[in-house]
Amino acid sequence: MSLQKEDVEKIAHLARLGIDEGDIPGYAHELSRILDLVAQLAAADTEEVTPMAHPLDMPQRLREDVVTEENQRERFQAIAPQVENGLYLVPKVIE
């Protein structure tokens, strides 16, 4: 797949990226190569491949469920602009 200048400009606009006019041919080439690779991967026959949840057939190591930090609620709420009954008060944003 070959991307044109207009395609790169549209992608840059959607991604809210500012790009220089001189860089567009390079971006078009690189993005076209990426899309060609994706097409090549999509063409691979995966019919006989069993899906895996994880690439390694190993259980995940879990850490102990213990408290590692002390409760600093009073300290943080002391510097908050508005607090009531242990809750932070914020301006209403939905009317």
C-alpha cells in the first residue's frame, strides 16, 4: 500500500501532529512500509494455531497483599482547598 501526501496530512491532522512539508515524503514511505508489514502479517495462516493467553506457559508471580505505605489522609486533606467529612470537594462540572 502506498500512501500519498494527502493521506499523510490527514493522518497528521487526526493525530494532531504538526509536520513539516519536507518531511511528508519520508513519513509516507515509512507509514506505507508499516501498512505493508501489517498486510503481510494479516495474510499469515493462523488456522491451526492455538490461541494463548500469555506467551509463556508459566503462572504469574503475585506479591503479598500488604500495606506498604502509611495513611497520610489527614496530611493531604490539610492542604486541600475544600474538604468535608473526609471527602475532597470539587467544583461541579456537569450541569
